[in-house]
Amino acid sequence: MDPNDRARGNAAGRAGGRSKGAGIRGPSSALTDYLQEIGVTEHFRERRRREAEERAAAEQGGQQGQQQGEQQQQVNAEAGNADEEGAETENAEPDHEETQDVEEETADSALAADMQHAEDQAQEAGPSTVTVQIKAKGKGKRKKDEESDYEPEDEMTVRGGLNRSSARKGGRMHDCDMCGKRFLVRGEMPDQLLCAACRRSKDKASAADAASVARRARTVQKKPAARHKMRKTEGGLLEFEAELPTLQNLCVRAIARHLDQVDSFGEVSGPSLDRLNRIISKLRVLDAQTMRLFMGADRTSVTLYDCTRIDAAGLRRISDECPMLERLDLQFCGRMDGASLLALAQGLPKLQHVRLDGAFLVRDTEWAAFFREAGGRLRSFSAAFAGFGPQAMRALVTHCVNIESLRLAECSDFDDDCLAMLAVPITEYEEAEQEAERKLRAETGKGKQAVGTVLSWQPLAQLRVLELQRPHKPMVCTTARRVVRALGAQLRVLDMSGFRDLDDGFMGDMGDHATSLQELALASCDSITGDAMAAFFARRNGFTRVDLGRCYMLTDNAVQELVRHSGATLRHLSLNSVDDSLTQNGLLALAGQMFEQCTSGKEPRLAEQTLGCVGLEVLDVSWVRSTTDNVLETVVSQCKRLASISVYGCGSVSAFAPVRPGLKYVGRECDTL
């Protein structure tokens, strides 16, 4: 027979015999009445026991195994021995218990009845039984060994089911590291022994700490990472400032922010005044009132970088306030009309250099009237985004005989007939049109010729700079070749970007007549082959600036010929979007490595080593996929004066590209601007 069953049978026999012998149930003790009043009944204990078992099962997490079975057998054996020892101790109680008064015997009878009922409920519920132990009054004379075996349990222990009978499900009893109470641990041993109450308290405290840390992180502003200060260039790009601003620059910026409180700049140097003008224009605070700060009777040059808020009346005031003006530069002057333009020509007798960008309200006939009035004095003229047409071009060619620089960009009315006026007339129509303008010049008496004298056609003999950029209407290559034959020998700068009809014949005429060119821009001239480019650069040398962007048929051989004959003088080179035929061998030619062109599929062989572009300062290789870190390392090591490299769209250029003091990359993907 199992010792546990034998012990329970003896206890039940004693309690049953005593209750049967008495025949009646004695009065309940004060503790029993108190428990009934607060609702602690057998049903309450049963519900608490079930909840404790569910929590214990959830914590155990279904872990079972051989180790758990062995531990359970050991715990059951220990529990059985403990019950057997408890039963023997109860049988061996001394007889002086029976000599107590009737009240104590009645209390013992009630206690035995309660224990019997609890044991019956435990046998029906399962192996894990909740045993309620109540210490009766007057039993303070028990043995020390009996008191050591008996451990009083508080209400939390009774409600949680963590008593001796709970060990029958497996596990071990341990002391809590925080509160010191004993509790049952099943499964693997945790790092920290905590009872259920202490574990909940610790989790709640950890959650509160985490929420506090997150709240402080949201409220406390993080210190921004140190970033390089950047400035915006004229082309709209962001570039790093090489050094800290000086005190003079800071003062200029402060003045620009409080321009409405300034009456006069006083004695300010020219560079500082120009810097202040740029800052004010960028802030869009330049208007008809603030522009007076840049005027003066002794001023010979006026530059206004943003005339958006200056009306036509304000522009006419320039001639009244600056009568000695020789150079006038007005950008974004979209509110200028023909009347204000003519007033400037009449009120500025010493005007020689004019730049007007964005004067789209001025019509073709009004431009012609301006050239008739001021044409003999002009040395340079520049117009962009304007309605510059045939009448204006005919008046310019006829009256501006001393002009040295001519720049026309994005002019909507500029066509092939306007271009033909720069060359010798070859048709009766061209001769008739120019004859009428020459007669008008003779009648007005403008220029050095006598009144009534009609001269024959003469080229612009003083012209050195010719820039005809991105015309809106198509140009014929034959007309461009006529212009090169007429003016090529005297030109120093030629920019015909956007002339898509130029072909190899144009490059042949350039090689024959353009013998003094120093700067050449043929961007977007995609009809010229690489062989024609190579033949031209082989015949001419001394170029300082070359723009071949979007010349898609450019080859490695053309770049090699350019470096061979102009590498020592070249300062600015643009190979933007030349990606179809240009390889790494062409880029390595900038460093002086001339590789032999192999057509049989063999590896290219280094045929020649030159100095390369030792004076190169600005390089644009954007959207050239053959540009890599290794190629740039070779180029940078040879080109000691290189200061700016544009690498937009070059995915192979990383943060490991070569760097050195004074060198900057523009458009690198890995840079965060």
C-alpha cells in the first residue's frame, strides 16, 4: 500500500471516529467564522487552485522529458515520505492533548472535519492538491522538529497553490531572490529566481524605464552631425566652401539682410560691392528702390544679377544716375521693353559693353533701333532668351562694325538667314537685304563714313569671340561653313553648341581657316564623327577650353590627338555624356597613357607615354560609364592642378575616389549634399 494513502487513511480514520463518536458537529472556531464571512470557502479555494495550475502550466510551456519525469518521481517520493512522517508524528502525539478543555477539543474536531473535506476534494481534482493548514490556539508546546517541518503559508501562497502538494506535479522549491519567499520552479532553471509577483513587478518596472527612455529620446533634440557648409553656384549646383567665411563676408551678409535700413554703402571696394550685389539678388530684395545703392555719377560699370522686381521705369533711371556708364549687365530683365532699351542707348554716350538676359519683351525692330543708335560704340554684345531676329541681326552687322564679342543664346527668332548675314552674301536676296540697311546707315551718318556714302559689304573685322548657342530654329551646315570661311582666321573663341547639322565637312573647313582658335565648344553636335575630330585636333594645337559634350561619336583616338597637341595648354575639358565610343583608354589619355587601338579583340597595348594634361583644372566626365576610381586615380596623379571633377551619373565612382586638398567632386552619388 502506498505510504501516502496509508497516512491519509489514518488521518481520515481518526477524524471519522471522533466525529461518529460525538454524533454532533461542535461550534466553529473564530477563524472559521472569519473565513466564511470574507468568502473564503472550499469553492473559493478550488477556483484559486485551478487558476494557479493554469498559470503554472503556462509558465512550464509544455516542456516534458526524461529529466522532468525523474524530477517528478523524486519529488513524489519526498512528498510521500513527508506525509508518512507527518502521519507517524500525528499518531505519536502525547496524551496531554486529550486533557484540554471542551473548546479546544471542539476546535480540533472542526479542524479534522475541514481537513477531511479538503482531502476528498483534492482526490477528485487531481494530484496537485491545495492543503489549508490552520494553526490552532494552544498548540505552542509542539516539538521543535515538528515546528521545523511545518511552514506557515500566507494568503498569497495558499491562493497561488505553492504548497507541499503542488510539488507532486514536478519541479523544485526555491527561495525568491527579491522577496525571499519559497516558490515552485519547473523546467529549466532561469538566470534569476523570481516568484510570479516579483517577476510581474520587474517586468512592469522595465517597461516603465523603456517608455521613459523613449520619451526622453523624443523630447531631447539630437545634436546635428557636423556637415560641410555649402554654397550655390551660378549654375545652380551645390558646392562645398573651401574655407570659413571672413569677417568681411559676414558683414556683407548682415548688410544684405537689413538692406531696407541702409541709405548708402559709402566707401566699399569693388569686390565687396559685387559680393553684396550677388547676395541681395539671391534674396530677391533688389527692386527700383534698393538698386539706387549700386548707382552713382562716377560709376562706369553696373551689374544687376536679378532684375525681376525692377520695372521699365526703374531701368530707364540707370541712364540718369550713371551717365558715365561703359559696361551694363542686366540679368533676368524680363520687364524691359523697347522704350527703356532705346532710352539706355540715347542716355549712355559711352556705353560699350552690353549684356541683356531675358529681355523677351523687346521686339526685333526695337533691337534694330538700338543698334542704329549705339552700334558704332559697342565692343561686345550679349543677349539670351530674347526675340532677336533678322532685322536686328542685319542692323548689328551693318552698324556695329567695331564689335569684338558677339553672344546670342536661346534666341527664338534667330534662323539660318541671320547666320548667313555674318558671311559674304552670295545671293541677290541677301545682297538686296543688306544693301537697304547700308543705305539707311549712309542716310543717318552713323559711324566713320561720310554721309551719303554707301559702302559695299564688309565683314566684322574686329570680331574675336562668336558664340551662337542652342538656336531654336534649324541651321544649315553650308551656311555655317560660309561663316567659318569668312571669319575663321580672326576668331579666338567659337561656340556653336546645338548646331546638330554640322558634319565632317565643317570640321575640314575649321582645320583650313580657324587657325587661331583657343576655345572651341561643339556640344550636342552629334553628326560629327570621331575621325573628323581626330583629324582636326591633329592639325591644330594650343586649345585652352574644349567642350565636346554629347558628341556621341567621339572616339579614344580623338581624345588622344587632343592631348598630344593641346595637353600642355588645356585648362577646361568637357566630355559630358560621351559614352557610346569612349572607353577607359580615352580617359587614360588625359594622364598621358596612349594605348594602341586593337581591332582583333586583343588587349590594348601602351604605345606612348606623354605628359598628359598637366595644366587641366576643370574636367567634366558626367554620364561616362567607363569612369571608375582607378581611372580617376591615374588622371588625378598626373593632373596636379585639377580642382573640379563633375561625375554625374558615374555609378562606378565611389567614396574611395582619390582626394587631395583643393580637389572637389561635383555630382558624386555617394556624397550627401
